[in-house]
Amino acid sequence: MDRRQFIRAGVFAAGGTAAFPLIAEAAAGQAAGTSPYGSLDGIAPDANGVILPPGFTSRIVAVAGEPVGDTGYEWLIFPDGAATFDDGEGGWYHTVNSEVFVPGAAGVSAIHYDADANIIDSYRILEGSIANCGGGPTPWGTFLSGEEVFGGKGFLWECDPTGETEAVAHAAMGLFTHEAAAVDPVRRQVYQTEDLPDGRLYRFTPDAYPDLSAGLLEVAAVADDGAVTWIEVPDPSAADTPTRQQVAESTAFLGAEGIWYHEDWIFFSTKFDNVIHAIDLVNMVHSVIYAADPDDVDAGTAVLSGVDNVTVDGGSGDIYVAEDGGNMELVIITPQGEVAPFVRLVDQETSEMTGPVFNPRRDRLYFSSQRAPSPRPINEINPAMDSVEPFGGRTYEITGPFRGRIEDPPEETTTTTAAAVPTTSAAPTTVPSPVTTLAQIVERSGSDDGTNTGVIVGAGVAAALAVGAGVVGFRTRKNR
């Protein structure tokens, strides 16, 4: 039975219950549409091996095993999920996972750019973890990094992009094969994907938002009409039963990957059936916005296949989907329903596109090629690896006239008026800073002793430590 027949048969079992893929009634087999930035046909790759629409340029910002800019920090191998954060001074932080399936050998890196996109620093913000795959930003300025542990005991880590505060493992958010996470700031909830053939979609509601150390973990059940209900997961620690098998009526998704929140919607991908899903969070209804025809996938003619990480241009609503396989493209899905390639890498067929994300001004788009050529063999870059292949990964930046970019405000002019008219406005809603929030969690755990060698977890999950990386070490920026 080939992969296409396997998927069509829907032969997956989860805890004794059949787990069939969601079938798209619409959008199946969509042909390539028209990109708002034009076609890539006939365009030669640039010096970095990137095919781009007219008006766009590329830059390689990091190569595995090589110093990032002039910082001296060596970029980690196998870059994956990513996010960016405003630094408050016109620049931004760029956090990137390292998907290494060796206990204690993965982690998260950060690059700090100034307002002109110059690299001014780079450092590690999490180490000692395993298989940091997908993730996502929080509205309060931290990075959520998921451990894709196939034994089902992966944590979701909350990391400080500045590197000044230790990362925190949030056991209350569930121990499973974590992929990505997206925060709904309106309803104050976090959605999480699970990368397994019978994985689930989870929702976490913190007891004291934005503190993620305690709360309610639920799993999605999708009805035939698309209605979504949420059911409590009895044991988020998965001490006896995997979280995905604890609620029989929950819905299985065929390898859920990236997820992103945008204006009362979440969008997420499932790789084994090449589907892009959407959930309207106001009405709590599920729909499919893209589904590749399996015949087109097998023939290599699908406009989008191997769907993986996703991001949304917050200004235009355009969804960008990274391909794991396919033909190494970032594919755009517009609000008008057009599906078309935006960028393509050449001569990297054995790699995958990962971590697409815009900078805060939305005039630069970052992504990685997870197994792009590197100057040194993988085992020299990361001694925990035994591979002698020189394919450790690269991270790219695309600059150009993105239609959702934030334009520079007009220059202020000075005027004189006879009398100032007082105005009032509602007080802004504020949340604690990431440093404050994470520091409070560390303090409550009693682990902030300066040794940076402990795991910060909730009660009832000590057994999980023997499954993953054992004792997980941290190194903050200040003592790297």
C-alpha cells in the first residue's frame, strides 16, 4: 500500500477507536492561482539560490555551525519554528528552534537586530531540551517552543527572547508530541498542535493569564457540520494514558504542524493529508481552506504539498505555508482564495522549509531551510550527532514590498492653536513583562538558585523526566 492509498484508507487507530482524517468538501485539488506578487516562472535564482518575485531580495542571516554575524555565537543545526518580537527601540528579536532528536542536544537560539536589520547580538535562550520543533509567540513577548518527543512526554517551553530569564517547562499545558502553539489574546487561551498520525488539537486556558503554569487543558471534538466542542483532558501529565487517547470522542488530525492566530481565527496544517484548516473562534466552527489532491501530490503537480509551519501577514491577512518536501516553496494563500508560490529554493530537495515569520514591521520575512548545506559535518557542529553529512541548515531573510507592511508615519508638523481641547481615552490593557512573568514562575518553583541545572515543572510529572532528556540544563544569556 503506497502513502496515498494509506491516507485514503484512513487506517489509524487511537486507543481502540478509529481515527479518520477530516475530508474537505471544498477546495480539494486547487490549481495554482495568481500570487499578488506575480509568478515565479522564468525567474532565475539569486546568488543565495532563492527564486523571488520582482522587487524582493534575500539574505542569509545564519548558517549552522558558523558564527552569526560578528557575534561569535554558532548557529544551531536543524533550525525550525520561529517568532519575532519588538525590542522597544525599533529593532527586534528573532527566536529559532533547533529540532535535534537527541536528549539534551536541541534548544532555541535568538538573533537581535537593530532598526536597520543589522545583527547586533545572537545567543542561546534554551538548551538541554529535545526536538524543539514548532512554537509560536505570545502577546506578552515570550516564545513558546514545543518538544516533538514521539514517546509522548514532550513539554511546551516558554522562553525569554532576551535571554535574561530562564526558560520554563509548562507541564500543565500537557505532555505530548508538541508541535506549534498560538495564543488567542481575546479569549486568553492557547491552542496547541500534536504531530502524530492520530494527533489532537488542544486548547489551554490559564488560571491567571498570562501565567501558563496552571490551567485547564482541553481537546477538540469536531462534528460533521464543523461545530467544535472542547472536552477536558483528565490527565495532562499522561502518566498512564497519552493525552490524545484520553477522550474517545476527540477528533484525530493527520499530523498537525504549524498553527497561527489572526483576528478571531486560527489556521493550522496537517501534513499527511496536505490540508490547511481554519477555526472561527467566535462561532467555533471548523472548515478547510485548502486540500491537495493526492494524485497531484504523487505526480508532483500540487501547488502546495508537504504542508508544515504557517504564519499570517497581519496587515494583509495572507497566509504563508512552508513546505516540508513539495518543491521547497513558501506558498501564499490570500484572503481571496488564491494559492500560489511566493518563494522557492533550488538544489535543496532533501531539506524542508521551516519557521516563516515576519518582523514586527512586516517588511522582512524570515524562514529556514532545515537541512541546507553547512560548511562542516553535522557531528562536528553538534557532537551529540553521529552524522557526517554537511547539511545543518540555514536561515534566510526576505526583504521587499510586502503588502501588509507597516508604512513609516508621516512627519509631524508643528501647529499653533488658541486653546488645547482636552481628550480622554480608555486605559490600555497591560500584562506583565515576560521577564516578570517567567521570574515569578521560577520563584514559585523554588528552583532559582543560580545553578541553572533544574527542570521547572508542575506536580505529578516527575516520571516524564526519565523519558525525555533526563535532567535538563539551562544557560541564560548572561552566563553563556
